Amino acid sequence: MPYTEWVNTKLYPKGGIGLKEKGLTIIRLFAGFFLYSAGIVMTINANIGLAPWDVFHQGLSKTFGITIGQASIGIGIIIVIINSLFREKVGWGSLGNMLFIGVFVDLLMLNHIIPEFENLVLRVLMMFSGMFVIGVATYLYISVGLGAGPRDGLMVALTKRTGKSVRLVRNTIETVVVIIGYFLGGSVGVGTLVMALTIGVFVQLAFQLFKFDVKKVEHRFIDEDIKLLKKMLTQPKRDVGAGGK
């Protein structure tokens, strides 16, 4: 078996994947990151109250004189470290989520690409539209199988550690970040409660529209690629070509 074919088989044991498919996977991943960022900015510009994590990010932004995107990236880095300490696996998509969503949020906000409205009806519509966009974005980046976002990983890690329900753990995390964010100057309003209670509905709606079953996704994690790289470096090419193993 040629060496390159062996590597491809190890990376994608279900039959391999071509260059075109790899390119489409990357495009899909980044489309998800961008749309997620757009959805966040839409809910921010609706100005009815921010989503729980964005209350925290905005509070940090005001306190430390940084952008909301930079605050999101900084917290994402801390959460990834915590997830690693909890031995929760991290994927390349998780790292991309940590970095690029914050970058895209700043890009959209600093350039005023998404408008703001004075009319309350339009603001409410923008908030709900933003949540739907976030739902579609979640489908796009999770469906590629490169790991979920750092905050979802934290929820899973704490659920395993505490033995409590996902709902209780998620609600506790979001309550804590809202309280901290509020005292740091983040915007809390009716929209904060609405988004905390309904964002899951919009994510589920997007999954149903695309006939996506999240339970069937098999994620590829960074530690698997590290192990493969070590194996590639220690196994001579001639052995792979000769023995096919």
C-alpha cells in the first residue's frame, strides 16, 4: 500500500476522503463559525438584552477595555485549558470555535456590517433571527465531526464530574456568567431570559430542518492526530509500502 494511501486510511478509516471533500469540510466549518458570529452580533444589535455568555463577554470588554471578540477568545482559551484538565477531549473544531468566532464577531461589529434598529418589532425579529442563524451555524460546525465548542465541552465535563443533569449544569453555568457579567457592566434584559430559555429550541429546529442526528456524529479529536503523527514518524515508509500495515 502506498504511504500516502496508508496515512489517508488511518486518518479516515471508513474509506478515505479526497482533497475536494477535505476542502468542503473546511469551508463548512468556517461557514459555521462565521454564521455563529453573525447570529451573536444580531442578538447583540437587537439591544433587548444579551445571551448569557455574551453578557459576560461584554462585561469583560467594558472592564478591561478590550473588544467582545477578544473577551470571547480569552475565556475560550481558559475553558479549553479547564476541559483538558478534566480530560475532556478537544478537537480542531473546538480550537477553531475558540479563536475564529471571536475574530468574526469583532469583524462584523467594528465594521458595522449588521444594522441596528430603533423599532422594537424589528429588534425582536432580529433577536429571533439571530438565534435561528446560531442554530444553523451549530449544525454546520458540529456536523463536520471535529469537536464541539469549548463551552459545550465544559458543560459535558462538569456533568460527568458532578453527576448532575445537563439541564442543571447548563443553567448553573449560565446563571453564574450572567451574574458576573452583569456586575462587570454587561447588558441584561428580557432578551437574556428569552435566549437562555429558547436557544436550544432554535438549535433543535435547525437540526430537524437538515435531518441531522447529533448522536450519530463521530468526532475526531486532537489526541488521535497526535498519536497518528507519532506512528507515522516512527514507522518507516518502506514497511508501510511492503507490508501494507
